[in-house]
Amino acid sequence: MPQNSKPPEHIRIASLIETIQQHSSEVLADERRLTTTKWFDYRFLSPKQANRLFQRAYQDVYRGKIAQGVDIDLARNVNGLNTQTLATNPRERSQLVAARQRADEFGMSYPVYIEAAFDFALSRGNKRKALPRPNQLHGNEKSAPLFVEYVKQRWNELLASGLTRVVHPAYLVANYRGMAAQDDFRRFALDYVARTHMPLHRAIRMFTYERKQVPIDLFKAIIPEEQFEYVMEIVEADLRDHPLDDDARMPLSPSQLWPTCFGVHYTHEPMSPECSSCPQVFNCKKVSDVVLRKAAAQAGVADPAGDYSRRMDRERQQRCRDRKRRTKDAECFSTPPDPSLSFHV
């Protein structure tokens, strides 16, 4: 059966089985905490989906910078990252994931974070001969505080401009399940309205009627009843004059409401603030047990992520032994030159 015809839940579980074989337990454990800080559209992506999204964003921004500063035609033929290398080189993969997790710490969208990091690096002088690699996006030890200030300012300016928008279907009112990310987004939306001094009738039209993300009762709770009634008169008049299309929405699959940490054995900690408040913690434990069992069978070890570093060391040692053996074999089978057969002119 082609992968695309499989249920989304099966595809997600398959990606988790692969994920816990390709990363250390420490890296995976961070995913639970990052579900509370990362940009809202990413909080329900699997770790593999998030990594791929970050990779594509890096490649897009890289090409854009080459087109802008070097050559448009050249930009069509560069990637910035080699997809095959990422798939086979654990070091390259680890650097990409570390960079993605830093972006999640900031709570920024990946394209904005990466472009801000590129601009910061390029603004530090004209001695740089290449755009920063993923492990160089955050600056060096000396410039790190300036980098943090720079990217945060860039993000805050973008938020204030209203150019960012959350589009994941998990935030629709119809799909509300009491998830922490959903409540966080609603608080973010109300805070955004207050910080930008958006007129309340416009906010209600946008977040309640157009985007269908914030229930009307939350707006009603923040102002006196008489004022709310007046605001609603404006909203209703506006909707009569400028009606909205009744767009059809596709039903949500269960896995679209799985947080990034869902089913990742190494993130499951029942007493943690994230797990203890998550309504999916029971199902998460069941799925994570299945994922661990299958990943362990494939890897041949009981603790794939815990054993990751040791496995990488063993593989490096094996490659080194193979390389030495090939060199030795080449020396044994090569024929040294015979001085007596030398030619003289």
C-alpha cells in the first residue's frame, strides 16, 4: 500500500519509530518542553515534520540570499543543505535539529528565524565568505547576546505588523479539545489585540467570524456588558454589509491534535507540568510503548535513543576499521615498481 494511502496516524507512528532511532534521548526529551514555547503552527507537528519544515525553510532562505547577493541563476542550483547527507550523516542531522530547537526556544516561525540569523551574520562585517550553516545560525559565544536581541526584535516587529498568522486547524473553535497549545493561542490572540490596540469590533470579526479561532465569550468576558452589546451591533452591521463566505472545512484526523512530543517515549513524564495537564497523556503512553517496542526491535537494542551515542561510536569505529582494512588490502595487492625495468632516455 502506498504511504499516502495509509491513515495519518500510521504515518505519524512510523515516523516516530524512525525518530527515536536517529536522535539521543536528551534531544528527544527537550521536545516536551518546546511544545510550550514553539510557534503555534508547529506545536502539533511530529519531530520529523518539524525537522523537514526547518530544512526546507533553510534551503529557501539560502537560495533567496544567493539570488539577492550573488546571482539569480546560481540560486536555482544551490540547496544550502544536502538532503542525502542529512539522511546518512548523524552529525549533520544533529546540527539541523539543534538549530530547529533553538528556533523553537524563541517561539519564532522558521523562515523568519533563519533569515534573521543570516542577516545578523552578514551584518557583522564583510569577512564572511559563506552563509552560516545550521550550527552557525545562533552566532558565536561573543555575539550570542546580540543575536538574541536582534532576532527577538525582528520577530516582535513582525508580530506587531500583523503579517503573521496561525493557520493550523487545531486552533479552530470547532476543534478545541482543551489542549495547552489551544489555550496558549487564545491568550496570545487576546494579548495581541490589546498590544496592538486593535478595535474590538475588528478583532471579533477577524478572530471569531473570519478565522473562527476565538470564541465570542472570551471577548465578552474582557469588557462590560453594555460596551460588548454596542461592539456587537457594529460587528453585525459590518457582517451584513460585507458577508463572509461559508467555507467548508475538512474534518480533522486524530493525529493532527497530537503534540510534537506525543508518542515519543523519551518525552513521557506523567508528573511534568506538560504531561500532567495534557488530556492525551494516556493515549500518548500507549502509543509511545508501541513506538519503543518496534524501534527497539529494528535497532536491536532495548533503548534506541539512550543507546544512540554508543551506536554512533560503534559505527564510527567500524567505519575506521573498514577504512584501515581497505588501505591495508590495497597495499598488499599493489605491485611495487621494479628498479631493473626503469627506462632511460
